[in-house]
Amino acid sequence: MWRCDIDMSRKNIVLIGMPGAGKSTVGVLLAKSLKMPYMDTDLLIQQRENLHLQDIIDHYGLQKFLSIEEDTILNLNVENHVIATGGSIVYSSASVEYLKTNGILVYLKLKYYKIERRIRNIKSRGIAMSKGQSLSDLFNERVPLYEKYADITIDCAHKHIESIVSEIAEKSMLQ
């Protein structure tokens, strides 16, 4: 695994992408590799609300969930962290711009069929999607937003997780 002990100007590395793209898994390994603290915004939301993501969506609705997500992001005050975000973070331009002030946004890109294969529990996973919206619809809606906001895009197709971690580490150093 690629290791780096260089200070990256105290910038956060923020992972964005579809549910199932591997943000949380890659994030943990990237943080270990770079000797940086790791944070998952979905877990922060669950701790803050004392509810699972799907329960927040079911009880309060999608718009309230997105508001909670935005508020959680806008109240982060960290530097030199690896941050895995929820896939819906790109619906809040305020959140994205805030994360960009002290971070490098890395889009973990995967083809739709791979996402579909990875997500088995779409009804209980806590995916921020409108009633009646399909995973395919969600994918087509979000991909342009990920591409728009990303500072770095990592094509994760046919790559081992260690290669993805190394590629992020190397490309982040160039930002």
C-alpha cells in the first residue's frame, strides 16, 4: 500500500459518489494509509439524530433528511481528515462549497451495473431518493453532479481497493 507522511496543507480528502461506490470502505483504508483521521458523515447524522438513516427518511421525509445532512456538513470543523460523505451531499451546493473550502473532493466513479450489484438493501439502506424513483433514475440524476463538483475523479472499474487508495493518495498530493 502506498504510504505518505507529507502534510497536504491540512486539507481534507472528501469522498463523493453513489451509494455502493465504496466511499466508506475506501475512506477507512485511505485514512490508515495517509495516517489521517477518518470521518463518515452518514454515521455523524445517525449519532446526531439517534436514528438510522432510513428511519430519518421514513419518519421525517426526504427534504428533512437533506436539511439534516446539510446542517451536519456545515457544522463540521475539521482539517486533515478523510471524509466519506453520503451520496446525496451533491444536492446541497452550500455543503459542497463548504467542503471545498478546505478539501479535495474525490469522486469514486462506478458504472451503473456495478452499483446495482452492490446495493442489495435499497429499501433499508438509507438512500436519499424520492418515492417511486428507481436506482437508475437516481444514478442518472446524480452522476452529472458528482462530475461537476469533483476535483479528482477515480474510475474504480476493475481496480483492487489498494490501487484505488494509492491513486487517490497520489492524485491528492498534486492538488
